[in-house]
Amino acid sequence: LSAGTRLWDYSPETIKEMLDCLRCDTLRVVLTGKSHASICDAEEPWYGTKHSDNPLSAELQSRWASAGGFPDLALPTPNPFIAEDLALRPPAAGAHASFPTRLDLDAARAKQSASKSVVTAYFRKDEDFGLPTAACAFMFYCPYSTESIGHRMLAELWCGAVQEELNEFAYEAQVAGLSYSLQATSSGMMLSVGGYNDKLPKLLAAVAQKMAGLGEVPEHSYGITRTILERNLTNAAKRSAPYHQGFLLERCLNHTPAHTFHERLDALQPIEREALNGVNRKLLNRCHVECLLQGNLSPGEARELVYSFLEPLGLSAHLEALPAAGVAGLPGGWTLVEREGTNPDERNGAVIVSL
């Protein structure tokens, strides 16, 4: 068993004493938001944060003290992601693979032919720990993302919108010991999931259904995603540490495709929400998926995980070749590149040496 806290002694008297302190006459309410700026009449001296301290009105105290029951207030429905099979899985006898090996998939379910396929999967069984858990990564190679930096930014916005749309659902999964992350990359996108084997297929199927169905991004999700992405890129472009800037510069000089934070921020500016319409199919209709699965799974369970994710996506078109990616061939001797940092207030520097 594991938990954030442990109660060593059950004390009903102490619990009642604490509950008796939860009264309206000892209540302190804290409101935070831009909409309250007009009523803030004081400013703290350290960061200049505007605030206001006022007593709770007698009318509110009276209403809250006399509040009755709420018929709509009830316990939440059962969490569908709580694992039911928690049996430990001891290591199997015999030799164990040191590296992941190719996982044979059913040709029809994996959209494979004799010479082409939409998916390639690799699997390694965990023989070190007995927990019934696994970690999976799905790398999407999407020509659409590599066609221009504008397409890459559309993919970034769309991936962020998928995560925003799944926030409430993802909370239940996280509470149940599952996790997932969807991110756009320079060559497409990457989905990572992990947790108890028992409910991983349900999690993967739900994520896949949202990816396949989010052809139009709602205004609310777009606004949140756009704000977060623009803020993160602005901070990274102007305030990231010198060594971060050095590593990014080295990657952009020696690899393709690769883009700086400034380039991504500039490409984001003209994008409107309507440009995201149909981006999901532009990414998914032509792509190749590489899967890596590792954990306390059998090969059959690993295959079912792959199917549970890929089948709702509706993948069909085979790629003749993966999107081009390159590494620069450096000349003999040495090359020196010197670049000013983007933060004039930064007093540190960095040196990146690539051999």
C-alpha cells in the first residue's frame, strides 16, 4: 500500500474537533483573477501585487450559515480506470531478451500488406519487477508536419487541444495510476502512456477516439491552448538559460527538420482557430506509426494494446518512405559559432562542444 499520508491512530474526537472549526465565522475567502482588479485598493511592497482585504459581508455569512442540503451533490461515479487485476507477475524461467524485438502483428488489424505497413511495433517483457504495469510510446511520422513550419505549429496547437479536451477524463486516469502525454514533434507527434496493464487498453482507446474525432477544435480549448503555447514559446525565446539556447542552436545547425523558438513563435502568430479544421485527418490519413512497448506484458497483451489504439484512428494510407530527416556532415578541423543570448539581463553564458 502507498499513499501521501498515513493515519497511525484513529481518533474520532480529533476529527470532530477539526470539523467544528469549519464555520462561517472563522472562514477566509481568497479570490484571484483579473476581473477583481478594479476593487483592489492596496499594493504589497515586494512584487507590487494589488490586493484588497475586507470583512465578509453579514448577508453572505447569514446565507452560508443557513445553507441547507444540495440534492445534486453526490459521490462521484465509479472511476472506470481503477485497475482490477493487480496480481504480481514473477519473472518467467529461461533467457530474457536484453533489447526490444519486432512484434508480429495481425496483417488485417495492423493494415499491413506483404511489402507495406502502417505500423511497426517492438516489445520487450520486463523481467525485473513483478508489478503488472507497462509503458508504451507511439511515434507518428507525418509528412504533413514536415511540409512547413506552419504545419508543425498547427500540429502543436491540435495536440494541445486534444489534451485540453481530455483534461477531465485524464484526471480520473491519473488518480487510477495511469498517465498519458501527446506532443507534436518536428516529424509528426508522439504519444506516451503508462500504468497498470488492466486499464491501458481503455485509456488508449479513449485517447485514439478523441484524436480521430477532433476535426474541429472548440473555441474554449483553442483559447487555452493558444495562450499556453504562445506564452511558453515567448518565455523560451527570450528568457531561456544560455545552455538551453546553445543546445537548440547546435541542433538547428546540425539537424533537419529543426526550428528555433523564435521561428515557431513567428509561425504561430497568423494562425486562426479555423485553420485547425481537419488537421487530425491531415496528420492521420498519411502516416507511419512506430510502437515501443515494455513492461509486464505477454506478447499477446502487447498486440492487443497496439490494436486498441490504432483501430479507432482509422489509419489506412501507407507511406512509401518516412519523412526526410538529416544530420549535417561537418568538415574536418573545427568550426566556431558565436551567438548573443536573447535575454539582456542574463549574466551567465554557455559553451557547447560537439565532437
